[in-house]
Amino acid sequence: MSTTDVTSTPQDVQRFRGSRLELVDLTLAYGPIDVVKDVSFTVAPGTTTCVIGPSGSGKSTLLRGLNRLHEPKNGDVLLEKESTLTVKADELRRRIGLVFQHFNLFPDHTALENVALSLRHVKKLSLAQARELAHRRLAEVGLAERSDHRPRDLSGGQQQRVAIARALAMEPEVMLFDEVTSALDPELVKGVLNLMADLGKRGMTMVVVTHEMNFARGVADQVVFMDEGRVVEVGSPTALFDSPQSPRLQRFLSEVL
Amino acid sequence: MDWFDTIGRTFLDFDAMLQVLPQLLGTGLKNTLIISFAATIIGVVVGMIIAVMGVSTSKWLRIPARIYTDIFRGLPAILTILLIGQGFARVSQDIFGPSPYPLGILAVSLISSAYIGEIFRSGIQSVDRGQLEACRALGMSYGKAMRLVVIPQGIRRVLPALVNQFISNVKDSSLVYFLGLLVSERELFRVGQDAAVLSGNLSPLVAAGICYLMITVPLTHLVNYFDNRFRTGRRKPTPPRSGLDEVDEFDPTIIHPQEAAR
């Protein structure tokens, strides 16, 4: 697997213009049950926030609230100081990309078509433009030579990188990652995490729900610990991992580390 | 061996069969196929509308779809055909002329659309919810996501069931004979039956039966063949590859040397 044709085009390396994201008393509910309660924190432009916490703590629901795949019950999410609740949901989702735990690639489409589909039908690019851009995005995630493979002919790690390329192709201002390495074989996790770290370095604003504590410690600018739908602690990785204040976080870290 | 002769004369009177054969193939087979194809095509169009209504989040779309499906699946085909064929004869006369043929096609279409609607609905609902979510997360509207991603995947899964429905329509098309068709409009069963009256034995009907089997049996096996193909899926055989090779596939220092140097 050579990547030489990719390195020959370093001018493609673009910096992202990540936006500022601010959660204000965000509450999300399933029917009568609040699963995310009064969550507030701010993600500065171009920074990475990792959300950690035990399962059932509302992390994934929180992410879906940020791009309104789950409509908030209360509170607000501000994108560049503007309420996301006042814009059209479809419009908002073009600005906030989401990558899923189980990739959710389109199985009948090749890697290239997976990336090109929304370029064509949402961004309304011509077929040629969409394919060209999709190819560039795939190259950026190290999959230039796999563009004609269907998802089932790719490894989990490669599928997840296609999914990231697909989300990036929409040129989002914020990227959300929902436990994106949880379904991967252990040796494939690194490639995906490296890619995410790279996006962070290039200025993307990211909210990452993860169980990879080393990633949170090494890459995050801010770590949010959630339990039972509430934010229990927020701070720098060193603060949370080296001197956790709350008993819940101490307990959680002792279980996972 | 008297009874053996009787059975032979009743079912296997080859002269009677040969005599009816041109009519069976020229008129009967043609009309059976016209009715079946038309009913399947109309059934697919109406069925898709019913299916999309059936998976809608709005109960004002869901409930009518449910009622439609319950009625046309719940009634015996012959009853639907008679009610529509005779009940709407006056209206039909103004539009299509005196022949009940179009109404027969319409009745079989309505019946098959109810079944096809259920086939499509089950196909659409079998598509993983993550597909719709992925589309929505990319900024597609619900309609676009359904049209571009969810429905095509759902249809592919139910193609075998659709062929089965076509087979069913071939058989149901025989019921149209109750409406009293013109000679040139008669389908296999009616042609066979008319000839049976003349020959005084059942051999023409046996010949008609053979015609039905020539359509339905190969299709049944075709379905099984396709079913297997769709289940396993076409796949480029690729040699197994170690996950360890992939670890280096995304190395930022290789892909963005300048960036890494910063």
C-alpha cells in the first residue's frame, strides 16, 4: 500500500476554519425522560473537546442534539454565537458533520460514491466535480487507492475513514465523533485516531465522544465528564485525569484505566 | 383397465389439445400476460405510494395506507374483481367502452398493489436506521434520503418477493373471466374452458394448465436463483490482508509532511 501519489500533492493540505460551539443549558429527552440535563460548555474554535463517561450517561444523545438529529427539549446550542435552533435543520447539518460508531456507509456504493453522493445532491456539484472532490477527500484519509471498493471490501478502520472523508467533504465547521473506534479491531484504531488528531491540528473544531482515554489525554484541549445526563466535571485533560475532583470521575477512571 | 381409458380420454385427449393450442397461445397466453404485466406494473406504482405512506411519521398518511392494504388483502380476489368489474361498469363504459377488460386489469392491480405495498414496506423497514440517519447528518432532506439511499436498498431486498407477486398475478388473472370477456380478450383459463365445453372433456383445460406452468415454474426457479445471489451478494474475491499493514495507511507524517514539520 503506497501513498506516494498522495504526498505528491501537498498543496491539498488545507487548514480548516473551525467554528465556536456553545452549549447553553441543553436538555434532551426521550418522551418524558430527560437523558441530557442542563448541559453547558463551550468549545473554542479549532479545539477538540472529548466527552467521556459511563454508558448510558447521555453522551451519544448529546452529540445528536448538537446537529438536531435529536431536537433539544430545552436550552440552546450556539454556533458562532448564533442559535442553531433558528436555522433549518438540514442547513445546520451541513455545517456540523457527524461520524457514527457503526460507520453507516451506503453499502451499495463504492467509497468514492459514498463521499460524492451528498456533494452531488446536497451541495449540487456536477458529477465530475463531485467525483473529483470526493477523490481528494479520500486521498486525504489515506484511501486514494481504495476509492472503487465497496464498504464490505474494506476493513472497519478503512470504512470509518471513508465515513470521516464523507463528513469532511461537506466542509463542516464542526465535526462530531460518536465512539468512532468502538466497533474496530484494536490494531485498526490507531489509524482512525491519527486521522482525527490530524484534523484537530489542522484547525477543525471537534467534539469527540470516546472511550479512548489516551486519545482524550493526548489530543483533547478540554475534557467533559458526563454521568446520568449531567456534566460532572469539565477541564483540561491533565486536570481531569491527574486530579479528578468528583467521586464519580475517580470511580470511572479507576474502572477504565 | 376401463377407468384408465376414461382418465386418458378426460385429461389427455391430444386431438382436443392440439385443436385448442393455436387459440391458447395466440389469444389466451397473450391476454394472460397483458393482464398480469399491467397489474404488476400498476401494482408496483400504487404499491410504492402505499409503502411510502405506510412508513411515514404522519398518521394521516399511515392510516389510509393501512386501511387500503387491509381491505384489498383481506377480501377474496374474486369478490374484489366482481365488485369492481360490475360495480364500475357504467363509469368504465364512458371511459373505456363496453369491454370489462380494463376493469378486470384494474381490479387485479388493486389487489396486487396491496400486497406489493406490504412487500415494499417490509423492504424499506428492513434497511438499517443508520442509513437514514447518515443521510440526514449529511444535510439531506427526508425525501431525498429515502429516494437516494433507503428505498433503493429496500427494493433490492424484495425483488424475489416481487417476482412471486407477479406469479400470483398470473394465476389471479384467470378470475377476470367472471366479468364476461369478448372472444378476443379471453385469457388462458377462459380459452381452455370454452374449448372444454366443445370437446366434452377436460383436456383443453389441462393444456391451459400446462401454459400456466410454463410461465410460473421457470419464474419460481429464477426467484430462487436470484434470492441466493442477492443474499450472498457479488463480491470481488480479495486475498486476506493483515490489519497490521493498515496501521501505516494513515500516517499524517507521510500524507502531510509539511504539516508534521510544523
